[in-house]
Amino acid sequence: MANNQGPQGNHDPAGSTQMFRAFVDDAPQSRQAAAAASSGPRIGLIVGVVVAVAVVAAVAWLALA
């Protein structure tokens, strides 16, 4: 992080170019991570509902058999 020189060797005293490139390079990855995180609870909810229906069906089947 102490190296503030770009690939051409131009000195950037504020490091703003380097920070901007890090932000641009990181943005698509964080969007993908957010999409994966938001689909996680939804999948868990669907699996939970399926398991609950299966348990209720099994209990009903055993009670009526």
C-alpha cells in the first residue's frame, strides 16, 4: 500500500488513482457476493418449508396407518 506508483511509473502522491482502481476492481466481486448472500436465506427457507411439509406428512401417515 505504500507503493503509490502506477504501472507507467507516474507518481500519484495522493494515491487516488490506486484507490479508484481498487474500488472499480472490487465492485463486481462485492455485487456477486451480495447476490449470493441474498439467495442464501431464500434457499434455506425453501428447504425448511419442504422439510416441515415432509415431517407433517410423515406424522399424518403414521397416525392414520
